[in-house]
Amino acid sequence: MFIVALTYKVDLSEVEKHIDAHIHYLEKYYDCGCFLASGRKVPRSGGVILAQAESHEALDAVIKEDPFFTEGVADYEVTEFVVSKSAAGLERLREC
């Protein structure tokens, strides 16, 4: 499991130019099961994505498709962790 923390490098006006493409990118990876949750940071300085991937390298390849990455809008910090406990209904997130 991975936490992907995005931090904007540009003004929000520049971020907004790429929002539609970023949303399309998110939808692609929700559809295939890679992304589990995402949203804006508060205050709006970036975002967070909860992702699952076979490896850090596989997730890096996914990140490189994000329009925010290709357009130089955001920096990315990826943290890998092992889910050992979860709330009821989220058991599928746990590692075997």
C-alpha cells in the first residue's frame, strides 16, 4: 500500500489549467483498482492518493502519467506501508 503526497510547485491558477486532465488520469487508475482514495490537502497546497501497486517502481510508472507530473505542477512523495489493521469493511486492504 502507498500514500502519494502531492505538493503544488506553482500557483493554483496554473494547477487549475490541468485539473480536467488530472481527474481523467485519476479515473483511469480508480477503474483498474490502483487508486483507492484521493483528495485535496487542507489548506489546498496539493493532494493525497491512497494507492496499491505491485511495487514502488510500478507506482512510479503510474505517477509519471499524471498531467500534474508531466506539466511540472507538483512534487510527489511516496510512502510505502503495510496495512496490518483496518476498520470494518476495509479488511481487503490488509496484506497477507
